[in-house]
Amino acid sequence: MPTSFFTIFLLLLAVARAITSEQGTELVRAAQSGVLHAMDWAQASLRLNKANTSSSSLAVALGDCVELYRDAEPRLARLVSGVKGSPNLNQNGGLLASWDAATAKADIVVSQDGSDSCKTINEAVAALARMGDNRPERAIIYVKSGEYNEKVEVGRDMKNLMFVRDGMDKTVVTGNQNVQDGASTLNSATFGVSGDGFWARDMTFENTAGPRKHQAVALRVSSDLSIFYRCSVEVFQDSLLVHSLRQFYRDCPIYGTIDFIFGDASVVFQNCDIFMKRPMDHQANMITAQGRDNSNENTRISIENSSVRPSTELVTGQCSIKTTKHQIVIGLRNDERASSNIIFKLLPRKSC
């Protein structure tokens, strides 16, 4: 598929809210048709590639393409039909901050000992999917304390889900998929969210693949109007993929080494603590990598009233990295593809 078409498609998504004319609708319809054609091509190529086991990396790339096209087409279809945005995404205002397990009732409860509705998070998501149209407008999944070693995908049809837990230090979703072992960056995520209106509170998402495994995502989000409140994201390289659409993070600790907040969403981080972990000896810490590749896009990473500091392994006396060799860079990727670039440089304490 021509690269130029995909660029046009991304631009249409960026200005979708401003498209009201008949001509604009025709452009969106053309983009939708192109995406459907590209998805058919990618699926056919993937089937052909499966017969050729010598090209596993191509199969991974084609699989990512199919997933992205499947995620984009329904949103374009909604624009063509004249429906503005996703319905009911702003319902239940204040519920996320005020929800209390002692006084409120969840639709599904997850506990590892089997004493409640489900034993795994994937079982809970599947149970909600089976409800179909009978699912509540704002479905609540309460996950009790424990370490849940599973790869979770909240699909684009699962809208308005809310996850709550006993606390970010008590309930952890963990995994270790990574690029070095054959996963793509997109599919290495321990927890992936595509359904619009996703809310989460008091959760920890982690990927335990070490720094030598390169890209290993803990949380991937392409959910419009998604909110993460008091959620921790912990890994080394490429921790949090803010893939696309509008996202908000409040009071969230985020850990990583290189490009660990990255993607092309319109995203705000407010009152968050950003911790640099120790990279490999030949590396520096790069906090953000904004993925905008066209100046006409309206996507940005905004970090407000937040702190940037070393993790315990970079604190005085606990590491051997020399100040003259170790550089921490905060800001947007500084190249021609980004229209805004802000870079700050910090150095660890001399005794480190």
C-alpha cells in the first residue's frame, strides 16, 4: 500500500472533528475504502506468509498492520455516518475518583483464589464481551490484590470499561514479551487498550524484560477519552505507548530508561512522577519520543505539574555511572518530523 495514502489517512483522523462539509465526508469515505482495501491486502499477505516459515519478522509486521487497520476502520465508519465522537464516553463523571470497594458494587470481581466471579483478568473481559448489548454503560471490573501474569487486550468493541483495584502496589499485571525475543513493539504490551472511554485506577502495569531485551511495552493505549488515575507503569525501554487519540494520566508514577513515554496521542500527564531507571552503560535516558510525523497533526505530549527524578538505583551511592558520560534528555524527539521540540538536559549527582 502506498505510504502517501496512509499519511493522508492519519491527517484525516487528526482533523476529524472539523470535517463537516460534503467534500470532507467524501475524503473520509475514500480513506475508509482505502483502509478496508489495505486490511484485505495485509490479511492475504499474512496468509501467504504463514506458508513461508522463514520470514517470521514479516509475519509480525503484517499482523501489526491488520490490527491497526481493524482499529481504525470503525472510527472512520462513524465519521461517514455522521456520528460525532463516541457515545456516552462522558457518563458517570466523578465515579473514577470516588469508587470504593467497601461501599460500591462492581459488575465483575477478579480474585486469584477463585472466590469471586473470575480468576483472571482475561476471563473478566471475556465475560463482559459475552453480555453484548446487556453490558452496563459503564462496566466496572474490580481486581483484587495479587500478581496477574497475563497478556490482556481490551478490544475496540469493549467501550466504557472501568478497572479498579486494591492499590497500585497490591495488584499488578505483569508480562515479559519483548522485541528481542520476537514480538513487535506494538504486540509486546502486557496490557493493551483499544476500546474508547477506558478508565483505570490504582493499577500497576509492568513488563519485566530487562534492558538488554530492548523494546518491551507495559501499557499500550489507543482508547479515545481514556483516563488513568494513580496507575503505575514500570519497565525499561518503551514503557508506555500512548498510541493514538485523546488520553489523560493523573497521579501516575512512570518508570523507564529510553523513550519510555512514546506514541502519537494527544495526551496530558498531570501531577505524575517520572522516574529514570538505570540504562545499559552505553545508553542515556531519553524520556519521551513523540511520534508525530506531520506538522498538520494536532497530537502532543503535555506534562504538567509533574516531577522528573532518578529511581533508587540512580540515587547517590547506588550506581557507578559517571556524570560526564551519563545524560538524561527530556522532551520531544528532535527531528524534522516533529513540529514542536522541547529538550531539557539533566545530570545525576556527582557522587553517582
